[in-house]
Amino acid sequence: MSVKDEQFQDIYKSAESVLDVISSNASEGEVNCQLSLGTMTALKDSGMLSLWRPKSTGGLECDPEAYALVAELIATADPSAAWIMHGVAASWLVLRSASDQLVDEIIASADKPVIADTYNKPMQGEKVEGGYCLNGYTPFASGSKIADWIAHTTVVDGRMLLTFHPAGTLEIKDDWDTLGIRGSASNTVVAKNIFVPEHRAIDIMGDVTPSPRFNGALYRMPTAVVPVGIAAVSLGTLRTALDCLNDIAENRIPFGGSSTLKYRHLAQLHYGRALSTYRASRSYMHECLRDNFKTAEQNLEFSSQSKADMVLASTFVLQNCADAVREVAKAAGTASIHKGGGIERALRDVEVTSHHAFGSESRFASVAQAYWGLDIDFPLIEIE
């Protein structure tokens, strides 16, 4: 499905229909550090957790640009909700290389399975009869407390695997109490002599040979497309901050003034900078996604530079959206500092997203390495 399809318009309308529900439950997610039942139900029922699930298994199979548009919209209501969408979508992309047995298990586990994933510090695994014995811990397992499955990286004999566990298998530490993206339940997961059957492991550094169920162009995209999900969160967060500033500028009279904020030149300057950053970042990312999806549609090979381009676009979005929200806060002044306000939350959320490994400032250097033919320090650029 692409943005040109009528079906996409239906999906976008479906996303619009749940914005009020998701927005009204956002504060509960902030307090409890996990999305509310109401938000999760809305995400499932509206199809937001099926955007990268293949059509052959009942999913919607949106192309990356279509996904980015929908995820950005959901992020305007609650960035943490869009963050969970990202984790589930990324997992479906990786499952293209999974055994049919694992995919069948995931489909059978729930009507709209929630898959928590983390590519952070890998656990250690030992090969045993029929599978692997795992020990260790991995932080940032987004969606861990509300997931039907949890996937994390594991090193076994020098190979990097993504291992999948049904809910209740791993210990979940109650350690997610953060500045922003609080509703994502990105807790640390712990394994103590946990057995994982061999069919529940994917060699993420190996060649990608999608199963017949994953035969669309989406599943020919390199893994470097995954950061788009986080970039969409940042764009939606900035969009919300801009909307909040519009309201403040129209209605608030600054201290010592006689007219509303919109008449102040400094506020106008900061707003103009932030708005142009939003538009430029969004346009750049969408152009990059369109160009690379054409490569997938034509079944052509992706170069290291092509993969790096998607990481570069996502990094540009994350870093510049964080800067732009700060511009919004400067324009709003003390109207941005009140806890629970739209700009205050946007400041916290973009600060967290800007530090994600998939789009942190250091990724600019990773892209340069790909362009200059050097050893690349970010594996996502090199894997298929």
C-alpha cells in the first residue's frame, strides 16, 4: 500500500478517528510508564499495529512513506503510542527472515500481536540441544510490559541473533522512569538460564531471504529503513509543539506587554525557524523514502550509501526536531515550563528521541564512514 492508494486514505482516516482517545489517555501513560489499555485498544482496532504486517497474514503492508505519515499523526496525540507502533512495525520487517513456525506462533498468540523489541546490549547465549540457553539483560525493550512477545539481541558463538520470547518468559525490571517517552514501557529485560528453541532465533547479520508470506517490496527494503519510525515520532512531537505555540501566540499577553505574543518579533523569529525546520525535515525524509522504495519495487540492490542515506535522513530529523522544539520553547517563554503542558512534554520527548542510537548525533559520523569507504561503526547500515 502506498500513499497513492485509496486504502491508505482509509487507514489515515482510521488513525484520525482514534486521536482523541489516544490523546485523552496520554497522561495515564506518563504516570504509569506504560500505555493505557484504552490506547492499546485504539491502536489495535485502528490497524496501527498492523502497518508493516504482511497482507498475507492479515496486515496492511504500508510502504515506508505511508507508514511515516500515519505514525507522525499518531505522535501528535501521544509520542509514546507512535513509539510502540515503531517497535511492532520493525519487528514485522525482521520477521521476514523468521521460520514459518515462529511467525505462526506469533500470529496465533493474539489477534493483533504486540512485539516489544530492543537492539541494545546483547545477552549471551550458549548452543544447547534444540536451541540456546540465554543469560544476561538488555535495556530499552519498548513495550515490554504490554507485549505478547519480546525480542532482543543475543550473541551465540560470535553470531548476532534476534531471539523471541512469549510474554512471561523474561523478567522485566521496573526501571523505566524517564524524562520523556514515558509511556513506552522501555524496561530492561532479564534472562536467567532461559531456553529458546532454535526456530525462535533470527540471524540478523545474515543474508535476508524473505519467506513467500513476505513477498512485497516493503520486505526488500534494508533494515536501515527502521529508524523512520522514530523520526516520525519526532516530527509529530514538533508538530504538536507548533500547534501549542500557535494557540499561545494568539491568546497570551506576555508580562509587561499590551498585546498578544504573536506581535513580538522574537517570537515570530523562533516560530519561523521551527516551522521551516519541520517542513524541511519532513520533506527530506519523505523524498529519501520514496527514492529508496523505488529501488525495492524494482528489486535492485541497495548500496551502503543508499542504506546510509536513510539513516542520515532519520538522524537529520531527530536532531533538528529537537532543536526546533527548543525554538518553540524560546518563543513561548514561561508558557512552556508548566508541567503537563504541550510544549513542556514535547521538550522532554524530543530530548529522549534525539539520543536514540538509531538517530543520535554520532550517526552523522557513521554515514560519513559509509560514504568514505571506512569501517562503519553502526551495523544497521551494513546489514540487509
